[in-house]
Amino acid sequence: MKRKIQRSNSLVLMLKTLAVVMVLISCGCGGDTGVTRPLPSEYRVLAKNLSQETKTSPNEYRDNKELAEIVAEGQASILDLRGIKSSDTDISYIASQGEAAFSEAVRRIEKLNMLPKPPSLGSVLVESFLHGLYGNLLAGYAIGSDADNKQAAINAEVLGLVAAVEKADAAHILLARVAEKYAVPAFTNDGRIVADVQEMWGGSSSHDWLNFHNSGTEIKDCTILVEMTGQQGKVRKNVHFLPKWASNSWIYCRYDGGKQVLDRVVGSRTVPDIDKVDVSIFSPKFSTKFTYTYSGPEKERHVQEFCNKTKFSGRYRPFAAGVIWDDQRAAYFKLDDGIGWLPKCQVDVTFKKGLQLKNWIWNFDQWNKGQEMLFETPKGGLTFDPDTVVLLVTFPNTKARIEQTMNVR
């Protein structure tokens, strides 16, 4: 009788243990696990050609590709996508859409290169385009209208190229739909994947950056869906694919702000004033979802980092009586280093000597690197020559500030 009870208790314990394990697996807790459906090899080909590129260093991005290289990459992608034969109807559909978009883009580019150009157009501007599907190529065809008939022909091809780029963009977003089908359920992130945004601010950069760090083990066949939301509600999705994401490594994603082409902005891969980023990672061994909030303390920290790198040089001008008018006491400050230009700002200049001090405020829409600004006091406003002049620059919608003191000799 005791043996039967012991066997019964053992069976109950085993069933309970099995139930706990199943719950953990279904909740995405614990370590990496496999899936019953392997990721089709043709998905790797699809994602290689349609996903937005990632780099292991920001310096690996290129903006100087020749037209022949761009077209060759586009043709290689066409051949890859054309060769995809899959039992997964989603993969087949996305491949066909991608092939059609690439074919149209290459055809339009070749046609644009052959068309006679207005004198003001100059040489064709070609930057990274087909390798990552996006870039500044379109901007090169949006200049000038010296000869209306030539420009009209160019504009027609540009509009066709824009449509092809947007079709490819729509196809690339669908990659996440396929990746999720072959991924394990989402695990709790617990800080394994860390995101970091570096948003364009002033002349700090011509792109937004989204960087990721993998502190866990290597992740294979990793698809990353990024959904960026701006403070005004605008949303942008981007999809990346990594055959292997090494352990304890960073990847860098560069997002262009878009270019003015004819009467519209084309090629934007980001949103103005990033509020948050929703991240979904899909792979056969590890998946997770999390939200990175950028607005608030994170943005303040990044903007202050830019401000800390910004340097000014200054000089003081004493009072000088003139025949027609006098030169009032003033300070000059020049933006020397750290940033290409400062955005809209308020500049508070304080003149100090011992316990005496006087200050005035100026407002600028933009302050460019190398530009020297004159801060002249009003007539009779400053009656002493200062020992120091303090420059304080602040910006709307942020607590970030730049403060610098100039000693007057």
C-alpha cells in the first residue's frame, strides 16, 4: 500500500514539474529554446536584400558609392530575389514585391543617367541607395530648372524612382511578419538587449542613430523590428536582419532624415522629436520585446553631451569715442568647435567686475560653426570695463545649457 502511495506521489510531482516547465516555456522565461518550424533558408536571402543595414561601427557607413557600384548591387539583389522559391507564401510575395521595386529603381536610375541634364544640375549626386534601399541619390535630381523640357523629363523619372523606393520600403517592413512566425515566444528582456538613441540636434549629425548592445550569448538569424514614435505622434518602422549577432557587442543603425525632392520629403527613416522606440527581436532561439523612452532624461543627457563638447572663443571691445558715433563696450564670441551649428537659442551675456555686473539677452534662430557674434551693450548701459564676461546659451524645450567664461585682460 505504501509503495502505491509513493508511486502516486512521484507521478504527481513529475506532472507538476512538467506543468511548471511548460508554463515557463509558454511565458518566454528561462534560457534560449528551439522552435518546431526551422527558419527557411530563403528568408535569409530575402532579409539580406531587403532589410536596412546595420554596422559594427558608425565609421563603416559609406556615402561615396559610384553609380556603377550602386546599380551592380541593385542587379545582384534582383537576381537573389528572383531566385527565391518558397513554400511560405509570405516569403514568395515579399520577394516578388522586392524584385519588382529593385528592377524599377535600377531602370529609373539608368534612365536618369542617360537623360540630358540642365546646366545647373551638374554631376549626378550618388550616395548609399540600393545597398540599404535608401540614401541621398534622389536629392541629386531635384536641383535646378534651367531647361524646362529637360527638367520635366528628369522629374518624371524621379517620381518613378520615388515610387520604387517606397514600394521597396513597404516590402522591407513585411519582413517582421515572417520572422515572427519562425521565432520563439518572447522572453523577458531583463537588460540583455540595451538600446541607445542619438538624435540629430543642431549640427551634431546629419542622421539619427539607434544603437543596440547584446550582453547575452550570440543570437543567430536575428530580425529587429524598430517602431519609432515622435512627440507629435508620427510613427516610423524599420527592420534589420543579422545572420549572427555576437555576444557582448554593439550594432549601429543609421536613419536618414530625408531629402527635399521636388515638392516632398523623400527617404526619411526617422521621426522628428523622438519620444519612444518599441523594439521587437525575433529569432529561432531568442525573442524579446521592450520599449525605450527617449524624451525626458535620456534626451536631456544626450543634448547636454553635445553642449559639453561645444567651445567658443571670445574677445572684449572697450568703449571708444568716435566723431559721428561711439563704439559701446561689447563682447565677441565665435563658435569654434564641437558642433556644426546651434539651433534656436537664447544667449545671456553677463559683464562682471568685482561686485558689479550687468547682463543682456539676445535670441538667435541659428548659430553656425565659425560664425562670430557681436554682443554690443546699449549706449550708456555698461559704465565699467569688466574683468570677466560670462556667456550662457540655453535652448527651448530642454534644460541643456552651455556656459563659458572669458577673462578680460
